[in-house]
Amino acid sequence: MNDLPTPSGGPPAGGSINKEQEVGGIGAEAPFRASGQETELPPEVASSGVKIQPTSIPIPPPVSAMGVKPVGQNVSPAAPAVALPLSDDQIAQGLKQSIWSSWHWLAQWCVRKLKQIHGKLTRVRQ
């Protein structure tokens, strides 16, 4: 066999080092933290000028007045507000119309929009 050392200065190519054995690297001594948790910096790191960035950034009032809303993993989704052109009763009546009627297709469109936001029709029995 070839007994020449490798370029990295490690053991010879025919050596007895186990290829699956991990040398160095990250082991169990480095626990993982959730991304939303705040951590404290060691004093020597903080004294060098390193700062922890906040996980949430407030949007300034002039920007939020323009309609900008926060997005991301830390923002809880609010129920979307959808203004449909028909009430629930009108949608129910429109679905009973002939397929040649534009009223029927407007009601179908309203049902599609409700399904997209996971909304439901409230059916009132008469």
C-alpha cells in the first residue's frame, strides 16, 4: 500500500483512522436555542462593541399610516377583513339562480373568496 502522508499532514493514507469518526466540530456541548429567545452576551464580547439586535422592530407611525404592516415569524396573523358585495342571504339566493344568471356567478365568486380566507356562510333557516 501507499504509506505517503496526506497533504494535510494527517495519518498515512493506509492508516487506521476511522473515516466515520468526527474530529472536532460541534458536539453535544453546544445546545441550540429557539430563534425567538433573547440571549445575553458575555462581558468581553459586549465590551468590544457587539450588540444584540432586537427580534421585533416597531414600525414608525408615518410608515404605518401609509399602510405598512409587520410580517414575519414573530407576528401573529390577524383574521383578514373581507368586504363582500353580497350578504350571506343574498349569496344563498344567488346560488339557487340559473347558471346563465350573473347573480349566480357573483354569488359563486363570493363563496370562493370566503373559502380563500377559510370563512363560512351563516345560513339562517326560515
